[in-house]
Amino acid sequence: MTASVPIWFDDLAVEQVDVADDGYLSLRYAERWLQTTGAFSLSVTMPLRAEPYPSDVISL
């Protein structure tokens, strides 16, 4: 089972962090956020993109 934690900016979900049972993390920007004018990345190491970021990038 995977647990998910949303990350919000004002009233928009920006990202979702998924935590697998083995502790592996992945992070994905919300589709609506990617389509929002003025959307920004929350980290220089994780620029805006549709593909999820794996645990090794998130924990840098």
C-alpha cells in the first residue's frame, strides 16, 4: 500500500508525495499546477515536469 501526501500552495495542490511500504518516495507535480499560469517549481533540482521524481532526487 502507498500513502500519499499532497503539497498545497494557497488553494491549489502543487505536488503529491507518495510513500511506498518500503519507504521509497516519489514526487509528482499536479497536472492542474503544471497548467497554471505562473506555476513554479518548488526546487531547482526538481523543475516542472509531468514525470515523477524518484526517491534519490527528492532526498538530495
